[in-house]
Amino acid sequence: MKLSDGIYLIEGENHGRYPFCNCIFIKNGRCLLDSGAGESISSLNPEVIINSHWHEDHIPKNCIAKRVLAHELDANAIENFEEFKRRYGIGDFVKIFVNFEFCKVSETFGDGDILEFGVDIETIHTPGHSLGHCCFLIDGEILYLGDIDLTSFGPWYGCLDCNVDDFVTSIRKVRKIVEKGVEIAVPSHGPAVFGKEKILSSLDRYLEKIFEREERIKELGFKNSDFRKLGFEESLVGRGIIYKKLPEPKEVYGHFEKVMIEKHLERLGHR
Ligand SMILES: [Zn+2]
């Protein structure tokens, strides 16, 4: 879908649902934002791929480009399986997420850098979902949101480098940028959102999920302080706080839910 002159939304297979993601292609700069849309992106023949973050659904075809760019805090996990595995924190289970080759990151960037690839791409460091997660503002108009993905599921923070406070701050940071006049927002896993007011209300709804989860945890009244030693049942896993129904394999998704609940408890001062 054409978003603007020479700028295209490349919808991921299965409407960009995991394990695919939506990408943006900038024709003049032969530049692709993320590489998880599926087989179709090979025919775009991109020279540069810029990653929003290190997760497997955003980096699987990085090798098709000559240059790969990423934020300095995520580069290591993008190019190195051992660091990828460490951040997931699920041991060898991590292999179920990896069916691609890891490729070198050729250049890194920080926050607020302007990358010039036929258009100006401003990097917006938005940690929370990952340490080096970034959104990208193209020519001040089109915002690629990465995994601030505006889904009804809400924010995901099940890895070791995720942080709930940072996620909240990042959503608010993006909100301020949208307020200045962004009219097109492209999340990695859902339909593009058009119109400033609609983008703002989608961000608000998305942020609200974090506080709803927190309320639910408070309602259930958690007391024990040695959280890590607890089994799923006692640590409120499987009660619909994060996942309405735990996906398979339950060891893995139960672990993610436990990590996410634990991060809330840290925030609530229970540990
Ligand atoms: Zn992700």
C-alpha cells in the first residue's frame, strides 16, 4: 500500500500477525524498516534494513540486505544467537523461535539520529518492549511504531530486557510526537492508523492495558516476596492477567506471563 510518494507499507503475511510483521519500504533509498513481512520482501531487493528491535519476527530476512542498522542497545541480540537466547531467558526453548540466520549489524544508531535514505528517518528510542526498541519517524509524517503495536492484546514485556516503566514512558513519548502532527502510524502487527486523533486514542487504549493488568494483580492480592521460586499457579499465571488463554507451549508462555507479572510487582513495590 502506498503511504506517500515512494513510501510503501509492506503488509506482513497473515495481516502482519506474529510470526510476521508489517514493514515499510522506501523506494529511493532502497531501504526497508524491519524484515519480517514474509517471502515477498526479497523481490524488493533492499540495500539497507533498519530494525526496530531484536525479536525474531522483525529480523528474519536481514541477510538479504548489504547493510543492517539497529539501535546500539539491540545490535548484539540481532547479530548474535547467544545474546538473543540470553535475553529470552527460556533456555533451549528459544530454538522454537529461530528458523533464520543471524546477520551482522553493520551500523548502529542512538536516539534522535537522522538516517538519510532518500527520506529523513528520525530514530526515536522507545525502550520497554526491548532495551533498544525504536520507532521511526519518516519525513516528520509517517510513524513506524514497531512493537508499540496497538493490538488489543496490549504491550508485551516478557523478556529479560523489557521494562514496564520504560514502556509507559515510551508510549507517552510517542504520543507527544504524534500530537505535533503525525497523520499516519504503522504498527508492526496491526492495520495502519490514519488521522492524528485516531492514533492518539489508539495509543491511549494501548497504554491503558498496562494499568488494567496492574489493577487485576492488586485485586488478586499478591503477598509472597520470593516470587521467582513460586510455581505458575501461585504466581497468578493462567488467570488471564496477560494472556486470556495461555498459548502452547505452556512452559514458555507461562514463563513469559510470570515474568510480566513479576515486572508489575516490582513496579508496585512488592519486591
Ligand atoms: Zn517484539
